[in-house]
Amino acid sequence: MAQAVEFVRKNAKMLQVDPNNYSVWGASAGARMAAYIGSYGTQAFGTTQNSKPNSVIMLYTGHNDYNRQGEPATFVAIGEQDGIASPNVMKRRLEKLNEMGVPTEFHLYKNLGHGFALGTGTTAEGWEKQAVKFWQQQR
């Protein structure tokens, strides 16, 4: 993931993207990777240039680590019946981020377990639109 971010940043002009205004997204184990990049930057994972996203979008993960020296805005979506990733772990992480003044948004969806993808036809339907709106508010 860090290498992908570096590629996009190095090729920002060709790709017509803002290399300094990006978010990283992940679900389950991928959300942990996104969160670590948000916490420690891409250089911690072997890139030549360091960068950190302005927001992290995390879905159904139990990641509770954070860097006390700066975290990006964080959006979390998780099912209340997730038997793999505890919603309470994510709530506690966001509470710590809030104490640090980091913008957060937490969505707990009824009747859902782990791995709801886009949530089509479920209580999570539309989460990705909420996540994009959250990211845009951080710009």
C-alpha cells in the first residue's frame, strides 16, 4: 500500500491528482495497513519519500494502535455483530484520537458481521458516500 501511495504521488501530474490531499482506505487487515500508514507515514514501510494521508477510512478491523505525535482524521464503519473485529476496540481508538483533537466519524451498523463490502441491501448501504464526504471535509 505504501508503494502504491508513493507511485501515485510521484506520478501525480500524469494522473491529475493532488499528491498532498489523499486518503487511504482499507477493510479488515487492509484497514490495519491503512491505519499504520496514517500513523507512521509511508517511509516507515520502505518508500523513498515520506507522506501521510489527510484521512484514513477503516472498515471492520480491530486495530487500536495510534501515534501520539499526529494522526490523520479517521472514519470507521463496522457491523455491531462483527465476531472478528470488536466494535468496542474501534470506539476506544476513536476516543483516544478525539482526545488528541483528531476529527473522527464512527458508524456502527445493525445486523451486520464482518465483511459487508459496499453493504448493498443492508443497514450499511451508502457508507462509502459518507466516507467520501468525511474525506472531503478534511481537505
